Amino acid sequence: MTLPSNPVSPREHPSLFQRRVITPLIDLLRVGCSPRRLAWSLAFGIVIGINPLLGSTTIVSLVLACILRLNLVASQIANHVVYPLQLALFLLFIKLGDRIFHTGKLPLTSHELFYGARHHPIATTRTLWMWEWHALIVWAIFAAIVAPIIAAILAPMLHRLLHTMHKHEPASV
């Protein structure tokens, strides 16, 4: 077996993350989306994406992006990228809600919770509504604090990226 004399560079085959996240965000900047609005869109997508009401993030993100006139694409990208984080933080929000509101022990084990959320989300949500409600309050407080921080971190980064893109663009004729 012989190797090609011209190996393919990594730029010719970008990673899934590059194709599905980075490139669309760069394209949004190229077509005129402001770095500040893009930062807020990403921040809201991230915090909505980790809310403890499993199965709600896409709809909530779409509705909130429309109401706040955020970029739908950016908010959905962020929402979907943080999905694993939503699963990791789900029980944390539930436990914090329990500690703050003294709800009591969950009626299901973590395995039963995730199985129920995946296969019977409405029935599981009904069973867990008191814990969910308290977890949502904890999440809302967390989101109100964290979203501006995320936007404040991302906005200058996106401004620099936009500036770098403009420097590397060929001059128009």
C-alpha cells in the first residue's frame, strides 16, 4: 500500500465541530451579524440548553430568540452543543432545588430518571414536577447571572475574530 504523495491537509477535512459550529458562526459574522448580538445569542442558547426541563430546550430557545430578536441559528447551535452539559447538570439543579426548598428525596433513581426522560418525557415530568419546578427556579437564577458573563466574554472574542477576518479579506477591486 502506497501513501499519496500529497497528504490531505487538516483544512481540507475540517472536524465535525469546525463544520457544524465554528464555520456557521464565522459565516454569520461575514453576513453582518454583530459580534455583540451573536455573543448574546450564544449566551442565551447556552443557558437555555442546560435548563433542567429535559426535552424543552429547542422550543424554548427558538421562542426566546424570536422574542429577544436574537440570532436563531447561533442560539440553536449553542443550545445543541451544550446538550451533554444539560444531562450532567440536570441532577445538580434538582439537588440544589431540593436543598433550597426542602422538597425531599427524589422518587426515582438517576437511571430511572434518564430512562423516563428519554422514553416517557411527559409522564416523567409529571412525576417530577415539584422537583422540576424548584430546579427551574435555581436554573433561572443561575441563567440570569451566567448569561451576561458568557456574553461579556464572547463579545470581545467575536469582535477580534471579525477584525481578523477583515484584515485577511482580499481588497475589493
